[in-house]
Amino acid sequence: MPTVVTEGQFRFVVNTRENDFEPPHVHIWVGNEDLCRIALNDGRFLDQPPPGSYRSILDAYQKHAEAIRREWDRVHRR
């Protein structure tokens, strides 16, 4: 699971093995905890983020959305 980018406390991780039925997405980690996922096609949360972290996660994601998508496409060859 390569970390694509780190922004503050958040690590944005692209899993190398995902189910074919799942939309392109990135996992957001803090420390050893997988907090939630964001869909790359529309930027919506696939899981409820922890209380009070919605805006900070989304802001961090939006700064690096293009790089995250490029890495997801590279890893998954799409």
C-alpha cells in the first residue's frame, strides 16, 4: 500500500489490490488507523470520517487530488 502523499497528520494511501467493483478511491490514514476513504471520481467520502475531521481531510485531499489520481491510475493500470 504505497503512501501517495502526507499532508499534516493524514497519509493518503492507494491499495495495490482492490475489488473490481469498487470505484477508484484513496484511503486516509492517521498513524496505524485507516480512517476512511474518498472516491476519486467525485471526491465524496465512501465512509464516514471521524467527528470533527471532515473539513480537514477534504482540504488535505483537494490539495493533492491530481497526484493521488495519477498514482491510482498507475497502480491499477487504468
